[in-house]
Amino acid sequence: MSVFAPDRLRRTAPAPNSGIVHLGLGAFFRAHGAIYLQQSMAQCGGDWGVVGVSLRSPDVRDRLAGQDNLYTALEMSALGPKPRIVDSITGVLFAPEDPDAVLTAMAAETTRIVSLTVTEKGYYRGSGAGVIDWDHADIRHDLEADHPKTAVGYLVRALGIRRHRGLRPFTILSLDNLPANGVLTRALVCGFAERIDADLARWIAAECKFPGTMVDRIVPATPESVNQRFHDTSTYTDRALVTHEPFCQWVIEDDFVDGVRPALDVAGAQFVADVGPYEDMKLRMLNGSHSALAYLGHLAGYETVAQAIGDKSLMRFVTALWRDEMAPSLTAPAGTDLQAYAMQLLERYQNPEIRHLLAQIAVDGSQKLPQRIVAPLFENRAAGRPYTKLLTVLAAWFRFIERRATIDQAPLDDPLAHDLMNAARNASDDSELVRNLLETGFMFGGYPTSEIAAELIALLGQNGTFDDPARLGGPP
């Protein structure tokens, strides 16, 4: 139980016992998973408190430290803000400062699940799905050092400690927006373990569980204006406030070590045998349309999702993208109407209180677009279905990179930024821009990119700088 004092948040009862370690304690988990766990423990009990681990910055740890690891999750809608004090976080560790403490928490017998939200780049993927970038300095470090830097390094080292002590492994639960995130995480962990200890790798493969998940809630960066408005009207100070939309969804494959898991279904989560259809639907229809708005909206001069979807031309483009190209590429989850799902997405995007920055969505395009845009594009093309709008999103990303490299001269937040920016700078026209970018990185895999080059060049020529959404459409 927790209450607030006139000046700050504080607990009035002991924190729950910890059963989960979460790697990557950003705003999303605190506005999503931590709330599900709080509701589950409130209704069914259980020792499912969370030890959060920050891998890159002490900021969250420092903000929560002075308020007993409590914080406010503020639901934002046209009905006004709705605050909830969240008390499921029991402690926060900053990994670079004390890696032994992180490994101790993960290796504790009471830890039954290690979950993670480390973003696409935190998986250090190499040239193909499930393959680690073995040349990355952090991965090379973790193969040799007892004190890791990466999530996969921590997972494998902690599992090694548990095996040495005769303990059961923990379940590894990825909450990141990646296709087959459980399968991918399993491949990365087992592949990394194989480089260290073949017996450990076999034990992990035989005994550890990696359930796939689909998570959905829009959690924008909290603007200072919202922070100020909250503190002007609240009776307490909260240095770790997070904001989120009303909608929330969590679909989880019911496959946990020894069947031990929190009763998340009482809080609204869905346990299913196959998360694939839910994952594909969300990755393509929500995340794919977000990427479309991120690049097209940015080039048209908009700053947020709500502003971009308020442009009638962009709204028509996105609704047609859902109807004509995204939905036909999917097998809908049982009982799901994809057009109704699309209209629900549209309503969510129009939420006037959610300031979801296009710049926040636009980062890491090389990691996001393969599953969101490129895969359905080539699937539709092979099946003889429409794909021009998907191709338009790809063209807009190319123009976005070119603009960063040559006009804005601003940094590109992407693991392949160096190669992408050089490809754009070395292009003298749209033809060279397309050729150079299609040859960059692993994101296009084995797809026949040469077959779409002419169409991309035509779309770039038709739309110019993409500053006028009214011009969006197929090649002339």
C-alpha cells in the first residue's frame, strides 16, 4: 500500500517481495507492465515486485530513489488526466555502477522472470534475424568479461550463476516491438551462451522459456508543460511522472519455467498459445502507420502524431494504407475485425492530450522498418496485392535521411547512421540516393530490391520533398 504525503510520495506499508528483474526501466514499462503487475498483486497476491535495471543512465534510479520507488502514471484523454500511484517497483539498479548487484538480483532464487524493454538496438542483431553482431565492441567485451554491458550478456552470465548453484532458470520475457520477440531472444541468448560454455547453452535451450509477447500502449515522452500542470494541481511532488493513453493491451504466450507466472490475466492481459497474429497486427498496423506518420509528418512540418493525423491528406493516406495494404497482408487474430481495429487506432492517434513526438518514433528506422514496412511491401508485391503506399513510406524515409545528411545537417539516431548518412551525402540525384540506400545494411535481407528501385525513384520525383501531403500517391 502507498499514499502520498504533502511533499512527496512515500510507502506506508512494506514493498512487495521481488520476483521479477526488468532490464531497461524506461517510461514504457512503468506505464504498462508495472501497472499490470500492481493490479495482479492487488487482486491475487504473489511476490511479483520488480527490481528495475537501467543499463544506460542513472536518471530513473535517481528520480525514484527519493520517493520510495513510487511514481504517478497519468492517463491522458479528452476527459482530463487520471492519476494512478504505482507501487510495484521495489528497487532500481544502475548496471554500469554496480554490475554485481544486477547479477545478484537476477541470480536470486526468488527471481522467476527477467523481462526486458531495451529497444530494437539493445538486441545487437547482426546480418540476419537471430544473429548477434559479434563485431560490436559491447558484445566482444561481454564475451570476455564477468561484468557485462549488454542485456544478453547479463542474461547469460546470470543463468550461468544459477546453473552453477543448482537453481532453475528464470523465464525471459521480451516486451520489445520485434517480430517473434521470444524466438529472437532465445536465439540471441543461446548463441551467446554457446560462445562461452556449450554445456550452459544446452541447459538454457532445454530448460529456459522465452514466451513471445505483444505489448501496446502509447507512452510519449512527458512534456514539461504536463509536469508543470500536474505539480500545480497536485498535493505532492513526483520527479518520475509518466504519461500514457487510456488504451492498454498485453498478449503473452503461456509458456513459463515450471508454469510459474503472475496472474496478469486478472488485470486484462491475454494468455494465448500463439502470439504471432497479434504481434503481426500490431507491428504492421500500429507501428507501421506510426512510422509512416513519423517520416511523412516530419517532412510536412508536423511535430506530433495528433498534428499529422489531423492533416486530411495524411489521414486519407494512413486509412488507405490500413485498408488496402496492411490488413490484406495479415491473418487476423481470432475474433478481430481489422477494419474496426484500424478505426480504433485512428481514434487513439487523435487523442488531443497525447503529445507523441514524431521524432521519438523516427529513431532507429533501419531496425524498425524491416518488419513494419519492408516485409508487407514485398509480401504484397509477390502476391499481386497493392503496395504503393508502403513504397511511399520507404521513399519518405530515404528523403528523411537525405534531409538530415544534407540540409538539416542534424544527427540521425540509428545504429546504421554512419552508413546511411554517407549513402545520402554521396548521392548526386534521386537515382543514386535510392541505389546507395538500398545497398546499405541488412534491413533489406534477400528481398529483390532492384525490382523496386525505379518505382522508388518515381515516387521521390513525384513527391519532391514530401512537404505537401496532398501529393501523396503512386508513381505517375
